[in-house]
Amino acid sequence: MLLKLMLLAFVALFIGRILFAKKLKEMGRAADRTLNLCLIAIAIYLALQALLFYAV
């Protein structure tokens, strides 16, 4: 269940980043950097989960 929620959050943040790229630039580097770090953290978590799931 947690994996599904993380995947939905990743997809939502990724699509939101694409759709609101101009607005993020107006908000400044801090907002863009925060979103990037959040996306990277979720991607690493999902990759580790996939690795553990398919390794067995």
C-alpha cells in the first residue's frame, strides 16, 4: 500500500513539475530544489523497493 502511495506521489510531483515549471522558476531556486530533492528521494525509494522485490 505504501509503495502504491509513493508511486502516485512520484507521478503527481513529476507531472506537476512539468506543468508548473514556469511558476516554480518564479518562486525561486529553493522551491525548485526542494521539489527536485523530493522527486529524487521518492525515485531512490521506489528503485530500492523494485530491486528487493525482483531480487527474490
